[in-house]
Amino acid sequence: MKTPFIIIDGLDGCGKGTQLNLLKERASHEGRVFVFTREPGGAPLSEKLRELFKSDIGMKASAFTQSLMMWASRRNYLEEIVWPSLANNVPVISDRGDSSTLAYQVFAKQTPELEPEFWRMRKLVFGEQEPSLYIILDVPAEVARVRSLADGDHSSQFDIAPIDFYERVRAGFGAFAKALPDKVVVIDGDRSPEEIHRDFYRVVSEACGW
């Protein structure tokens, strides 16, 4: 079986952080070997780009500029972290990926002219080593926004965006899933953490051969 490279994604407030923490705890307890990383970030240069992206000037940049920053960060973490791990047969699990770029920089920011460029950049940056699986936690926009506002840790302006922004992000993830049906598993995130975890861990386990 090809060593898996798995992207975990979804709206801010979808419960992704909770599920990733449960995954890391359980997988580590079971002695599973894997690399956990994140986007943007995951490697020294990529983390610097993350800081810039989340700064005031980064958040004010155009969707096009933000998208290019994401692809630069992504390529770096692929070269430094993801591909070396896969070459050593170690599964990689990433908190967010290119699915977020389509959802946030194209759909949420209402720049449909960037969508063809998104797919071209995806091919250029990943080459023949695309992620093997995407797991998207799906929740209604209003649920995600309430959770994000209640969290209190508003690390980016996306967290406090109006409801229509959340709706466009959700539509972006839906479009990504529709475009790559063989690679994307959508999990209902509007349930208890325990119910979600059963489905979530099963999908990850099957992909990793655990």
C-alpha cells in the first residue's frame, strides 16, 4: 500500500482541532508511527510564511497574493517534511491543505477567476505526489461560526467573519469534494465528538493500514 499523505480540513469551528487531538492521543497510545504537520507551516520557512500570512498586512493582502503565499509555504513543507517522511514509509497527517486554499482564497473571497489557476498550481506544486486522502469535517455555517466565536481564540480575521463568509467557505469545501470524489471523505461534524471520532479514526486507520 502506498504510504498515505492525509489532509484534515474544514470550516473554522468544524471541530477539526478536537478530532486531531483525539487522533494524536489514540494513535500515539497504540504505538502508531506517523508525522503530524500543518498548513500553512510545518517547516521553518513555512512557519515564517504562516506568521506573515496571519499578520495584519498578510490578512489585508489580496486573495491572489494570499494564494501565492499558501502555495509557497505548501511547496516548502512538502520538500522539507512531507516527501522525506513518505520516502521513509511514514504516514503524514496534515492539519489543513490545498482544500483550504480553494475554500478561503477562491470561494470565500469571491475570486472565481482564480479557480483555474488553483488547479494549475496544484498540479505544479504537487506534481505526481498529491495527497492520497482528504477528510473534511462538514458542519452548517451557522454552527461553525457560533463555535468559533465561543472559542475566544480568534487568531485570524477568518474566525470573526460574517455568516455569509462561512457559507462561502463551506461551499468551497463542497466544490473541492465534488471535484475529487475518489480522494475526499466528508464526515458529518454536527454530532458529538465521540460519534465523530468513531468515523474519523476508522477512515484514518483504514488509509494507514493500522
